[in-house]
Amino acid sequence: MLIGLVQIGRMITGESATPLRDRERYAQVEVAAPEPAPASRPAQAGGLAKSGEVAAGRSQDLALEPPPPPGTGSRFKEETKAYPATVAPAKAAQTEASRTQGIAAKVATQSPAETPVPAPPNQKLIRNATVQLEIVRFDDAVEKITEFANEERGYVATTSSEKQANGKLKGEIAVKVLPENLDHFLQKLRGIGELKNQTLGTEDVTKAYFDTDARLKNARVMEQRLIDMLKTKTGKVSDLLQVEKELGRVREEIEKMQGELKYWDSQVQFATVTISLSEKDMEEPAAFLLKERAELALYAPDVEKIYNEAKALASPKVQITNAQLDRDYSGRVSARVSMLIAPEESDTLISRVKGFGRVENFQSQTERIAQGGSGMSENAKTKRDKVELNVTISREEQEQAFQQTSLRIRTSAVDEKAKELRSLTEKQNGRVRSSTFSRDPDGHEVANVSLRVPMKNYSALMQSLNALGRVEDVSVQRQDRIGGQIDEASAPADISIQVYSQGNIVSSDTGLVATLRRTLAQSAAAIMWSLRMIGVAVAFLAPWAIAVIFVVWIAKRIARARRKS
């Protein structure tokens, strides 16, 4: 029997028949009661005032009758008598529901032009609003909002603020005001600043509120019954422990439902207004950061030396972030060094690195980055960040010449003029890339020299070549670089020079003897050719001649034979 009573208690505090009938009754009342017109603020205020009275303890619900005291009969009769007392409120709820159905039918038959019936006094409405304002000063706005809340018999619940990097403030304020004063309070807020957004909503919790209240009353009845059973019950300890466990569960449910009702009462009693405040020019940047980046390409005769010199620049104000030296199987060498330089040392250090070799290309980029916002700001400070420098080092032989020239110089002293050509090249800040010298048995000398000089010294070197001998066969080819950042004055120019002489030794293939020898050889060759041609002709004509002679001989014999006969 105790277990059966425990199950009945769970049905009462959970999804039992009585709460379901109570929900049907209040659902019918909610449908029968028309919604108040949005423009009728006094009617809403009156309904909310009545709901405040209910929150203060003056509920209009019917009180359930206390359970009857246990009789002197058997234990089975006592438990069966207690059950009708538990479900008695449900029967009263059914009677109330049948009465409200008639009201709902009467409201449904009204014409649309008739004035709607005001909301019942026990309706539970929670009003909420959110407002977004742009203001001049955050502190002044908070002070005015607090003053408005006091005037409307409300209070400031919470306040939060956050200072941005640019010094501007933004935050959120939660204000509680009486529902009937909500519209007037929102009108006052518009005078504080520029209204960006406003949302107003109403939540009807009437059904949930009274469902919970009905379950609470039934749970209290069950609690009292379990207490009485513990006072009068004598039996097994296990049965008593089961009753105590069920009593604890019922009390826990009672506490939860009491908390829900108190929360709804507080929400209905005061409307909540959440105000988001932000000062003007919130996105204005706090400062600007100047980021500079430079790309430098150098050509040097010794790449490894320049690479080590660049790494040696590391100091507290110069940070080497990357250093890489590459050498391939063909002997080509290149290097790359990246560094971060303090702003005050950047110009001096970049000029120093440029002196390590010939500058092929230099590019600099400056970017202005807004911090703590976007756009422009007159009062924001500007700070220079570390300068990023990327240096690429390549060997001079790998550089393509800006201009290429080839020529020939005829002179009697080839070796001497070739040495003099090397000295002229060094005077013009050039260098000899390759040099070869050859002499054949006839005394013909040839020297091939390849030079590279800066374009600014090209004209002077070309003029000095006239002193070495007769300049011949000059050809020039240039590749203009359109759109590239190149210093043409220091760009390389390649010059290929062939210094040669005509020779002063008589060749063995020239002279009288050589001529006679060649003549006799040619005559003998002609005679032999003639003899070969005669032999060919004889070999071709001999068979035909023999055949003709044989035919003639046969004809003569035949003619002689005829004469004799």
C-alpha cells in the first residue's frame, strides 16, 4: 500500500490527471480573454497592476481543502479515503472550466466591431525592451538613466562598461521599471542620445504560472500526508525509509516550484529594459602604425663574403630573422638575408648594406595601419614599427649585361696590345672576364678578350681602344628594361674584343716550287682522267665493233660462194 501511495504522489507532483485538467481550464480562459489593443496603455497598466497584487500574495485561486484526519478503521480504508481528498481540487477545476467555456463562447459570438473585453486580473505578462543608443559621454548617460528610473519608480539592476583602445566607452545597463511606466520611460531615453535600435516584447506566462501553482498545492497536500504517515506508521524500517525518501523528493519539487513562481512574480512586477550605450566615433582608431618594408638586390664578386658581412650587422637594434646561402651543382652561389631594424637606425643601415655590392634593384613600401579602429583620426598618434629589410645577394657573373658589344682590332703586336687592353679596363672600373691567345705556324696571332665595365665608363673605354690599333666590325646590342627600377649608369656592359695580326711568315703552300708542284700534279691528274675516259670508251665500243666485223665477214663469204656457183 505504501508503494501505491508513493506512485499516487508522483502522479500528483508530475503529469497527473489533476494538473492536466487545470491546464485545460486556464487554456480556455486564455483563449476567451482577448488581447488588449497596443495603443491602450492604461488598460495594460491596470492588468499589470492586478497581477502585481497576485505577486504580493493576494491570489484569487481557490484554496484546496486540507486532508481529512485519519479515522479509526483499517489501514487500507485510511489510505483509500485519503485519495479522494487529493483529487478534489481537480473536480473543482472541472466545474470552473465548464463555467469559463460559456464565457469563451459568448466572446466568440461578438462582432469584430465590438470593444474587446479587458484582460482578466490574474493574467501574468512579462514585458521586456532593448534599446541601443549612441551618446556623447557614457558617464552622463548613465547618470540620466538612473534619474529616469527613479522617476518611474524603478531602479538600475546592473551596469557594465568597457573602455576601448581609442579611449571610447561602451557598455550595457539593465533597468527595472513598473510595467505601466515602461512606455513613458522609453520616451525619456530618446532624449539621451541618438536611437539606433529599439525592441519591445511581451511574454504571456499565465498558463505556465498557474500550472505550476496547481502542482505546488498538490505537492504540499502530498507532503502533509507523508508527514502524517511517518507520525502514525509502525512497521518495517524499509517501508519507513521509502516514505522518507519520497518525502524528500516531494519537498525538493516544492522548492523548485516555489522558486519558479517567485521568479515569475519578480519578472511580472517589473519590466526589464536592457540599454546598450556606445559613445560617438566608436570606430575611430586610437593610433596609427607605420610599417616599412624594403627589398634590396645586390651583385658582388664574392657572395659568401657579403653574406657574412650582412650577418655581422646583428645588434640590439638589428635582428636577423633569416639567413640562407645556396650553392648548386654548377657552382652558382646566391644568398638571402632578412632583418628587422629599429626605425631610428633604418636609413643608416640600409645605406651601409647598399655599399656591399652593386645595387641591381631597390624597392621600399610603407603601410599605415590603424589600431583600435578604422578610418581617419585627427588626434591619433603615429608610431613607426621596425623596418623589414630583405637582401638578395648574387654573383656578378650571373647578372645579365645591359648592353653587349663585339669588335675586332688589327695590330702587329697582339700580345702587347692585349695586356694594354687589360690595364685600360681596370682604369674604367671594369674587369676582364676571360682572355685567350693563339698563334698558328704561319705567324698569325689572335687574342680574344671579354670585358665588363659599368655603363657610365663605356664610352671612355671605347674611345681608348683606338690607340691599340685599327678597330673593325663593331656591333652593339642592348636590352632595355621597361618599367624596372634599374640604375643604368651602374648597369654592366659586356665587350668582346678580338685582337689579331695578318702574319709575317711565308707559307709552304705559296711560291714557285709549290706552284709547279701543283701544276704538274694537276696535269698528271688530267692525263690519267683522259686515259680512264678512253678505256671506258673502248670497253663500251669494242663489242659493237666485233659484232659489225663478224657480220661483214659473213656477208662477204656468202657473196663469194654465190659467185663461184
